[in-house]
Amino acid sequence: MTMKKYPGLTAEAIRAREAAWERFSQWEDEHLARLTPSAAISAATALYELLPAESRVRAVDPSGVIVLHPVLSRIRPDGDQR
């Protein structure tokens, strides 16, 4: 089922994405947030308002997340799979 929706999705690609998230996490730890929570909400709201109106009224489609969740849950930090 997953391979039909995401033909290039392989265990190697998922591990590469996991490594990228780890690099981002390390970067994030070294770069403290400079916005207050209120400023961050204002910035997110401004970005949302930049979306075309038809995008803002379209229903959110979580199907990709739903499909990937069981796949990602099998990934282990040491590379072993269930």
C-alpha cells in the first residue's frame, strides 16, 4: 500500500530523513529561539494569510501521515527493523 503512494520510499530513504532530522535537532539546540511565543504565532498567522484563499478553505488531507505512521514506527535508531 505505501509503495503505491510513495514509489521511492525505501528503508534507506527513511533512515536518511531520520539522519536529517537529527542534524536539524542538533542545529536547533545550538540556535536558541529568538521569537517570543506571541511573535511566533503572529509570524505563523502572517504566513498562513499568504496562502491562496482556496488552499485555506480546502480540507486538510492527513492520508499521507496515516500511511507513513506504521512504516515509520518500524524504524529503530540502530537500523534494525521489526
